[in-house]
Amino acid sequence: ATLKARRTATDDDLREVMGLLGTTLYLTQVNQTKDQIDLAGAGPTTDDIYQYARALRSAKDTNGGTRFGSVAVVSIQKNATGNTTSYTFKFTLK
């Protein structure tokens, strides 16, 4: 593929990653290599995090196919500070 085509695909992937994030989660890190996107972020509940993973798995590309062939939940970690609990997560998309 041409450089322009790869850049367009990368832009589309990142737009989808951000667009599906919702209002309760936020990303702290996004790394993209040729065939993989690594995401790190945080949110208030594991339900929100798993919902995001499901949304990424259901994402379609411009041809109606699956945008990400694999969405792996690498880790989810509970963080408690005082009376506040949140969760950090890491995903790998391929």
C-alpha cells in the first residue's frame, strides 16, 4: 500500500479507537506500530472497560468487515484511593 493509504488507514483506526471510548473512560497511552495498536487507559468500572472492548471488537472498516482482527484485554487493575475506586486497563488491537 502507498504511504498515503497506510496513513489514511491509521487515521481511521485511531478515529474509531477514540470515537468508541465513551464518556467514562480515558486513554493515557496509544502506541501504533505497523500491525498493532496498544492502548492504556482508565475508567470507573470494569463494566465500562469490557463494554469498550466489545465495541472495539464490533467495529467495522469502510468495507463492512471487522476493523480489528483481534482485541486482547491484556490487563485490568483495580486502584483504590480513599473511598474512590478506579481501574486501569491495557488492550492490544491487531
